[in-house]
Amino acid sequence: MGSRGQSGRDKDAGEIVKEYNMESIGRNKKKILDFFRELDGTDEQDVADRFRENASDLADELSESMVYRDDDARDEYNRIRRDIGSQTYTLSDQDRSNIPDFQKYIRSNENFLTIGKRGLPIDSAYAELSEKYPGRFPASITNPADQLQRINNVLGSLRNSRVVDASDDDKAAAAPYIYQSLARAYNEIRRRKRRRALSLGAYSDRRSGTYGGGSKYSYNEDDELPFF
């Protein structure tokens, strides 16, 4: 298949993934593209039968990856991460001892800050965050070890809130609509293929001097396979 045809399919698959807020964008796009590719054929009744046989299962599978995206949590998470930056922060040995398994903790995915022997003291960084986000970083937390853990807890909570699974009811309700989107997308793929065939056929006829605007390459723009 030519690159234009593949590009069109990529766009169709991407729009379905985006429309239904699916996680794992690349993996779900591949599932849709593989499905479209397996449908290709010249026997339209066979194509329609295979679509009806497999599209419902694919729609159910795709609906399971639907998520809710919390733009407010994402934006706040990004703002705080920018405020923290990539610099190194310091914590005294005494304060480090107040965090169980400190070395393991700072190497875990629970920790968002770089901790070293030289850099900006945690309490100074916390004071700045408390001034900007008093609801997130209350001034009543004064122990540097507690401040470090508070910063990490806030960022961890916001990170996890950015994307959450859609409810089972919403997933079930969306599956029939995903099926319809797959049907519309594949019918549009067929129309594009026919338009290309018409264009190439007319060009060939003009080159040979036989082009007469006949019906050999004509088709009904509204023609769709009976997927429903």
C-alpha cells in the first residue's frame, strides 16, 4: 500500500483512540490498523461478514483501555515539577535518619527530587512551594524530612490523578460507539481507495487517448458496506 493510504489509516486509527480517551495510544492504534489490514479484500460481502464477526470483540477490547484525563491535576503536576526543576537538594544527616530506609526511598519512584550533599536545602524549597501552593504545602510542616515526604506525596498523588480508569459502565456504554467508529473509518478507507482508483484509471485513459468519462471507474460516494 502506498504511503498516502497508510497515512490515512494511521490518522483514522489515531482519531478513534483519541476520541475515546484510550491509554497506550501506540498499542491501540496498532490493534486498529491490524484489524483494517486483515479486512482488505475484493469480495465485499466477505469483508462485511468478517467485519461483523470481529469488530465487536475489538470494540470491547478497546473500550477496556478507556481512561478519564484530569487536565487540572496534569497542569498542577507540571507546574510544581517545573518549580522544583532538576537541581539538587540537600538534607542533613539527622533529617535523613528520620526517613526509614532513606537511600532506598530516594532511589524509588516515590521520590521526585535529586538529593545530594550540595544544593538547595529542602526547607528553603518547601518555603517557596508553601508560598505558591499553601493548600498543598502547609506552613505548619517544618521538619525537613517531613517536608521532603510531603512534596513527594503531593506529586505522587497528582501524578496518579492525571489519568484514571473509566468506570465499567462507561466502558460498556462506549463499546457500541467504538464499533460504529470502526465501521465509519473502514468505509472511509474504502472510499479513498476507490477515489484513488478512479483518479489513476482516468489518468491512464487520458494517456492512452481512450478516456471518455465512462462508468468503469465510477462509484457512489455514499455507498457503504452493511456492517450493522
